[in-house]
Amino acid sequence: MTTTATTSTTSTSYLDSLRKASAASAATGASSAGSDTIDQAGFLKLLTAQMTNQDPTAPMDSNQMVSQLSQMSTVSGITEMNTSLNSILSQITGNRIGDAASWIGKAALVSSSTAQPLSNGGYAGTITLPSTATSMNVNLVDSTGKTVYSQTLSNQAAGTVDFAWDGKATDGTQASGPLSVVVSASGTSGTITPTVATWATVTGVNSPAGGSSAELTTTLGTIAPTDVLSLS
């Protein structure tokens, strides 16, 4: 007489075997490697099969079932939250572009040793000294190497020093185009290396291909809003 034995499996091992079998089946004939992951619908399908085929004398552990459902619910909630956050990010990006559009026509202070004429034809910027300068010369030099404006300052404390020129030469001609800002400074300990920033007019706003943030078009070129030190 032949006796047929019924093999019992725990819910965890049975679910694992179904999941692996499903992944192996999906991978057959595919051009790329299969995945061991399943979505919520697949999980529920496997759970239903598990409950249908369970051994009546050794039913699945209800605590494990609740734990599995809770884990899947958490994963599903995180997925939905990511979708919502991406949607919010798109809206925020659009708002940033709209906010930056209000900067058009204004002057932005940007770290640069090149000065461009502002809407009034003048040139302006700031010089940041790391220590006190007993003497300092500020020169604006054109593309030919000619100094078109020079200013001498003395006893300047550490910090920011403003400079400005209306762009008019002694003969009344108006300067045009970019000018290099050349600063030489010295203190009691020797030569000082300052940081130069110049004012540039914001002429437009655009969104890069990635759409992650707005970019400003200025007379000094394209810059990020975070590069603006001050706005006037």
C-alpha cells in the first residue's frame, strides 16, 4: 500500500518559492536579466495563492500575513509620496522661474573682475579686503590695455569697498563694452589680494534642459540665481 504524504510549508518559505518561480518565469526568453521584485498587485496574487494552497492542518501564521501586508502598504505609500513630491517639485521649479523673472532690468552683484556698463552707462562694483589696506589703486582697463579710469584710496579697513565710474572720459566720450577691474592693494604686512565683484544688468531668465532651476541672462553672461551676491 502506498501512502501519499502531504508536505507543509510555512507562509514565508511558500511565498518565497512562489516569488522566485514568478521571477524565473518572467526572465525566460527575455533579453535582459529578470527581477526578484514585485508590485502590490503581484504580492496580493501570490498571497491569495498561498492561502488557497495552505495545509488545513498547518494554516499560515496570521501575524506573518499582517506583517507582510503592512510592509507592502508602506512601500506603496512611499511610492505614492515620491510621485507627489515630484509633482510639487515641478510646481516649485515653475514658481522659481516666475520669481526670477521679476529680476529682469535690475542690477545683480556678481563675483567677477570684468565690468559691463549698466543701464545708465556707468560701471560699478565692490572690492572685499581681507585685511586693512594702507593704499589701494582701482583701475578700469579696456580691451586694448588702456586704463580708462583710475582711483586711489588709502587707509581702507578690512571689508567691502564700493567703486563706481560714470563711464565718461575727461574729453566727454562715453566708454562702452567690458572693462577689466585691476586692483592693487598693500597693507602693513605687504601685498593684499582682494576679491572683486561687479554689477551687471539682468536681461532675461531661462530654464535649462533639465528644468531643475532658473538661470539668469546678464550682461556678464548666464549665471545661477544663487551666484547673485546682491540685487538692486
